[in-house]
Amino acid sequence: MSAFDNLMAIRGLTKPHQDEVKITGSDPVLKSNFRLADSAAAALASVGVAVNDLWELKTGRRQSVAVDARAAAAALKSKDFFKAKTADGTFEKITDASHEANRDLSGIYQTKDGRWALPHFGLDHLRRRMLDLLQADANRNSIAKAVAKWDALELEAAIDENRVCGGMVRAHDEWLNEPHGKIIAAKPTVEIIKIGDS
């Protein structure tokens, strides 16, 4: 079953006619182990179907929905395509040097016990606190050496205690046996909670 079919099953209505939705292209588009383009295209096509449902309620008619998987993937990284006009009239890519530096530090690092940990450096204040916890400099080599001094679970506990982001990498079954995994596994994929009259 495709990602789009899964989303249509969650919708709970009759599946749209096969000619109504057209998704062109497919993964691989972005460098990833995940099918990001297919997933993004399915999500956007599903939004199109939802809008179509509303349109049908208003007009009695349906329209066609078309999504290009490459464009859907590009939407996930839209910041890479923004440029700003400079004083001399040329266009330069908009970059956030701090964010790019933090992103370059984030990754999966091996721990002393042969496990893997993912310290997260997404925001400046978290980067500083994580580097302080690890007693590392702001480069991947220093971080790798620092993480390698920790057992994975001990590092995860220290990350939690110091209120920074990250954790030990777990296999799927291992995650499902964790308290958080058990809670998530018991929840529906989508849950709608009515909080007031509509």
C-alpha cells in the first residue's frame, strides 16, 4: 500500500476516482534513506483531496489534483531555493550561518559501549550546553572523541538531566519496548480531540 493509499484509508471516505489524483515522479530525489519525495507528494496530494472534498460540498463538483514528487521534495528544502537581491542587484542564497554550523555538528556518534548516540545541536543555546556537557569543541572530531567516552544510556541520562536534546539510537523493537515507545504504539496514527464547539 502506498503512502497516499494509507492517508486515504485514514480519511475514512471512499477513495477518490483513479483519474482524480495524479502523482508524477518518485524517489530517490533527496539524499536520504527515507522515501521523502514519495511521502511529501502523498501528503500534498491528500491535502488536495481534502480541499476537493470541501469544494464538492460547496459546488457538487470535484477537480483534479496533480503533484510532482520532485516539487514536493523541493518544498521540504525550500530554504535552499530562496535568494535575496543584494545592493548591487545580484541574487545571493539566503543562509543562516549559525544554523548551518549547528546542523553540521548534529549526527550519529559511536559511544564507548559500541552503541550510537545522537546529540542534537539545532539551536545555539542547545549547542553551547551540549558542548559543555560533552566537554567538546564545536567540531565533529572533538564531539566524536567526547561521545566515545560515554556509555550510550549514561549519555542519554546526562542529556536529559542537563535539559539538552539528543539520545541513544535504538532499533525499532528496542524503541517499542521503551516506555515512550509503548505509549506511542498504543496511540492511533492520527488523533483528533475536540476542544470546543465548531
